[in-house]
Amino acid sequence: MMTGASIGSGQAAGYSAYLESRTVAPSRGDYYLSPAGEPTETPGVWHVLDETRERLGLEAGEAVRAEQLVRLMEGRHPGTGEFIRRAGADGRRAGGIDLTFSAPKSVSAVWAIGSEQQRAGVEVAHGRAVSRALEHLRGEVAVVREGAGGRVLSTAHDVLAAEFRHTTARGVAGGAAPDPQIHSHVVVTGVVRQDGQFAAVASRPLFRAARELGAFYRGALAEELGEQGYSIVAGTGRDGRYFEVAGISESAREALSGRSREVWLAAERFRARYGRAPERDELRNVKLENRQAKTPESRPELQATWDQRVATEQLDRGRVESLQAKVPGTVARTDDAAAGWRERVTGSLTAQGATFSERELRASILEQGVGQVSPERVSDHAQELIASGEVIELEGERMTTREIRRMEQTIQARVTEMAASTGASVAELARALAAGEVAERIGGTLSIEQQKAVEVIVGRERAAVLIGQAGAGKGVVIDTAARAEQHTGRHTYGVAVAGDTAERLGRESPALEGHTMTLDSMVAKARSGSLTLNESTTVYFDEAGMADTRRLDALSREVSRAGGKLVMIGDERQLPAIGAGGLFAELSEAAPTARLSEVRRTEDPEEQRAWADLRAGRAEDAMAHYQSRGQLHFTDTREQALERAVQQWADLTKTHDPRNVALMSDASNTEIDRMNARAQHLRAERGELGDQEVELPAVPYGLREGDRVAFTAQHHPHGERRVENGTRGEVTEVNPELQRVSIRTDTAREITVSGEDLENVRLSYAQHVYRQQGATVDRSVVVTGGWQTSQEGAYVQASRARHGTDWHVAREDLGTQGLDAERVTRLSETMRASRAQIPSILYRALTPTPPETISHTDQIGRDLERSTNSQLAREPAIHHEEGISQSL
């Protein structure tokens, strides 16, 4: 993979010293290792054109010297020390960008266990792949700002880069041997513009190109290794973006990553206990499982350590040598091998949204075409997809796929047709009877707004939309409408993308209880014949705004075929779909639509106004409200914000049931895990949890009796109905010896989970905002303000609690310059940024496609159904990506 990080000019000397410390041999010689067990690395090398090298006074083949690198990072000539690039508007000069290219684990395993010849070959392959990626950066990625205000981006004539190759993960003194990890730090200190002037590199465009550059490096590395005789397994890792060397098992790869994992786990356990990250000296004193292992002092000792780690995995030098053939290697895939790279590309491009950029198109071609596509021809292949019509160019420098474009047109035409056709009406008497039953249940009557909404959605049209603002009582409306339809002899069902949302729909609208299910389940049952949909069926689709286009297509198709009615319920101002989506707002224009705007969740008028402000994008007014009430809290760092938020949650749960206090973040799963581990530790200190613990894989905590937990995937107990993704409950018993826990769900169901199934259970004290949409609690505590913050997320975060929300924000996320008043303004700006999904049909195609007739859409739909089924089979039954990873 490839990651990027900015280096300030003031950090130049320290950063250079670190890189050099890994490349200068210890006084005892190359044979010996550093005190942390790290081997001596090769000196840094320059990656510049010959003409640039001559201008900078660098000798051909000369190793990078620390003083040269520091001067270039400061914007100076490496020889004379004179400034060669101008300062920015603030008078400062950027230091540079560290691009880290890391080989897959299996490649590092071949390097660590194989012969000396193989080790040298891997280093050559890695080095060539890095060089090829930098050549792609030079020729294809626009990283030079020009024109007024630097608004025009262009490619560079040359890139000033220095590469430092490392072969192990950074060691920690006092522990065992470091893990093998082939990677290169490439420090980009500036660029040469097309006019020959030196300039700073535009960091943001470079970071945006990180996925493309990382994919180019991996594609080139796979090609280099294939030419050396290694076979490759492509389609591994997140979204099938990565590859591994065939013959190196996952367990062997993990065995050679044990040191890094132990250091990580030790650091996270420290965080859970003390609420902060450990200093380096403190980490040395943490008790690791292999604490007594002797730190290797020589290369043979390091080699013996690595050999020992994989001995139980049937991996030794002979086995690794056998992986290298005398003819070029082959490429196999772990995913759909029958699909060609074109199909994989078009499918992956719309996994996150309906439209994409040309940069994302190139990245996907590189990722999905490993072994089939030459990285240097990626732009040619992109143009081929456009010319064939598989990719459609849109206005605004956006693109989409022919599949998604047709699917959106089909859904829109289908819903329009359903809205234009009529079925049996629901009599006023049935509505009145249903309203009376619901009034008796809730102890009050429906408002005028709610009564009107019921009238709209039980109309004769076969499609309807209910838009309900957060906390506006949509559950009561759905319950009344479903009862009214049942009184007229109709069959009603409730569906949602997420299993826990479907179950909550049944609880909040009892008329549907026992008749709710996931969308995927309904589609599968309808297609298999185990569930009959007909003209007397109404399907209530909750949180429809979070549905991706493929699922919406599948559901609407089945209901339309059966002659039934579809009621879509949601709010386009709340969280959008993870995949290609955004059609909900458009469909509200095509079908009868009712709107609920009277907030009932909280009776505080000022809080109601703040929710409305966030929904409308007036974040500055909302934040002024929270600041005036002392509910907006600033800390210097993100880590401090997390600690303060968890401490506040812990104080609140002294007097509130933990189920009624929401602790939320809009960031990554790693941050959620840290908050959960810390919350668990604080509960344990209060004596609220048992002493025994069952360990969980891949997270820095285990499970104890009394813990609040949630299922993160469907669980299938033997002989029982499945447990839905998102189901929450409490641990009632743990058995560390058998690796087994007993859980009582919030619906009083007893579940036993053990072994590998524990991978799908996590603590639920802290949750990502996506997991909280639709929830109602007494109080909320939120950590926000980072790059993931959005208008939709802020609105959902604020509107969960009946009695107030506290916001915890880090100054480092909003800029260290200025006062907190200015940071409130910057926070409001981030909360005004919408991350709503935009369907491709809102963009004009640059190459117009003929409009489809309604009769033709069904034929198109049948043509698309096979690909939709295939795509859905590869997707989780609920949005699994709770946060957006910056790892590329």
C-alpha cells in the first residue's frame, strides 16, 4: 500500500536524522543490528532527471546526504544553501511530503525467509516498482499550482524525490525482533515546473492521488515479481485492491507480523488504562507476551528468529525457493475469477458512489487489472472504457458507469409508473379505526401533520414517499398506515437495509411486528417463492435514504412485478448510502410525498431550533446554541478530545443506563475501538464488570460479564433464527477456556457465541454515527471536527438525544492558529459540507444516451438483474464500512 504525510520545514532536520539513523551502519559493522534489533539499511537515493541533478550539483549515483535533504526540504539549493523556491503567502515554506510505499506481507515474507538470491531479487523488484510509480507521478499527476491564487493545476517537469528503503518495521528497544517489512520512504521536497522554476509540491492533489500511486506501485511490483517467476494471487484485501505471492499462507504472513501486532496491542491497552498514548520509554516497559525474548544482536540471530516464527507454518527456505519458477508466474484471483478486469473495474467504481473522477477510474483499473493490465497503459485503458460506453463522461469532470446510469433511469421510470397506477383505496373509516388504536397505544392523538401523512401514504397510488425529519414521530405514522391497510385486507411488511433497523421498525410500529426483515431477505424470498408478494401487498421501506441503488432496484423490481405497493420512508438530509445511491430525493418528486417536520423527540424549543439549523446547513447558529449552554468543548489534541468525551460518558452512566447515553464518533473504526476499550476500563474500575475476559481478535479489548456489545454481522445459531447485524445486548457469562460468551439481547433473547463467531461481536459503548441513525437516547456525547465531519453526520449526531448533546472537538483538527472563536467558525464550515450521494442522472452526459421508454426499462432491468445479484452477493448485508480509512 501507499500512505502520505506532510513534513513541515521545521521538522526537516529531525526527519532526516530518523531516516539516516536507519541507513548508517552501527560502529560494530553491518553484521550487527541496532539496539532495537534493526538491520542496517541501504543509503538513500535520488529520483530526479539528469538535468535537474546537474542544476542541483548532485553527483550521479551519489547517496543522499542529510544536509542536502534538509536544505531541499527548507527550499534551499543543496549545495549553496540559497533559496530556490519562493515562500508561501504566509511567509513559510513547506518541508515536503513523505510517500511510503509498502510491499504486501507475503513479499516481505519471501524476502525474510528465502535465499540471498531471492532477497536481492525482491529488493530489485520493489525498487523498480517505486521508480515506475514516481515516473507515473511525474508524467500523469497534476501537483503544480499555477495562475492566480494557484487555482490551476498542471503536471511537473520533474519531481525532487529521495528514496530511503527499509526492510523491517521500526523496532522498539527492549522487545523482540522487528518484523520484516519491505517499504520505501520517498521524500518529495519540491517540483520543477514546466517553465523550469523550482516550486513547492501541491500537497492536497498529491494526497488525493495516493490511491492511484499506491495501485500503480502494486501493479508494477506484481509485474516485476511475475517476471522473476513468482505466481500472484490478486483480489485480496479491502475491496479486492491488493495481491499476495502465491504459496505464502495467511497464517505465515501473520506469524511474521507478530511483533508489530504485539506493539500495537500493548500501546492500545495502555491507552485504555491511562487515556493517552504511551511515550516511547513507557512502551518499552509494557509487559509483552514475549518480553523475555532476547533482542537479536546480529543478522544470523534475526534470521533465526524469523525462521522460528514460521516453522509451524511449514514455511522454510526450501519451500520459499520452490515458489520461484524459471518461467514467468501466473495470476489467480480470490474473487470472481470469471469476471474480466473491465467488469471488476465498473463494479468497484460505483461501490462507494454513483459517480467518480478520472483519477479514481485509473486507480480502479490498476487495482482490478493486476497481472492483466500494464500499469504504464492505464490511461489508454481508461479511454478504451470510455470509448466502449462502459464508462460515461459527465459534466463537472465526473463519470459514471453505463450499468448505474441505466439502473437509475430504470428505477425512476419504474417508480413513476407505479405512482401513476392505482390499486384499492383505504377507506376513511379504516384510517379512523387505525388512528384510534394507535392513540390508545401511545396515550395521545395523532397531530394534524401526522394524520395528513397517513392519508397520503395509504392513497391508491402504488408508490409513495414519507420524509420524516429526525424525531418527528414517523413510527406512529407507519403504525397507523399499516393498521389501516390491514383493516382493508391488505398484507403489510416492513423492510430495511440493516437488520437491527428492521427489528426496530417492528418495535416502533407494532402493526408490522413479526413481519419485518432485511431488504436482502425479502428480495431473496420473493425470488425463491418462499414469500408471496401480490397486488394486496404493501412494503414499508424504512431508512430508504440509506439504500444503495442496486438494493433499491432489486426491491422495487420485485414489488412492481407483483403489482404491490412500495412506501419509501427516510430523510435525504440524514446519512446517505455507503454505496452508489442518492435516488431517494429524486423519487420523492416522482411519487406522492408526505412530510413530517414537527420534532417530538425533544420538547426543548431551542434544541429543536438547533436541529433545524444543522439540517438546513446553518451550523454556525447551532454551534452558537451549544456553546452558550457550555456543551461545546475544545481540547488541544484529538486524543484529549476522545478522553474527555469518554470521561463525560462515564460520569453520565453513573446515573443513566448505558443504553440511554450515546457515545459517538464520525471517524474510523480504530477510534471507535479505542473509545470502547477506555469506556470498558472505566466501567471495570467502578466494579461493574466481571474479572474474567474472553479475548477478541483484531481489537484491543476482550469481553467481560456485564459488557454492552453489538453484533457487527449476521450470526447464525445452530437450529435457531439468525441474529441480525447491529443487534445489541449484554454479556451475561464468559468462559475464557472455551472462548465462549453468553449474551442476552435487548429483546431478551439468549445467545451463545464462541470461536470464530466472536469476530462479529464488539463492545457497543461507543458507536459510529452510522450505527446510531434511527436511535433515541437521553443524552449524547460526540467527538467530531475531523475531515470526516459533514452536514448529514452532524444533524444525526445532534438529533439522537432527548435531553442534550455535548460536542468534543480538537483544536489540531481545526488548525492551531487563532482563537477558539475562529475555530467554531471553521467547525461550522465543516458541518456545512454535505456528503450526500448524488445520482448520475443529475449530471448531463457529455455523450448523450437515448432516453429509455418505460416499457424498455423492464427489459433493461432483466438484463441488469444478473449483474445486480452478483454484486449484492459480494456486498455485506449492512453497511460494514463504518468509517473511511485513510490507508491507501
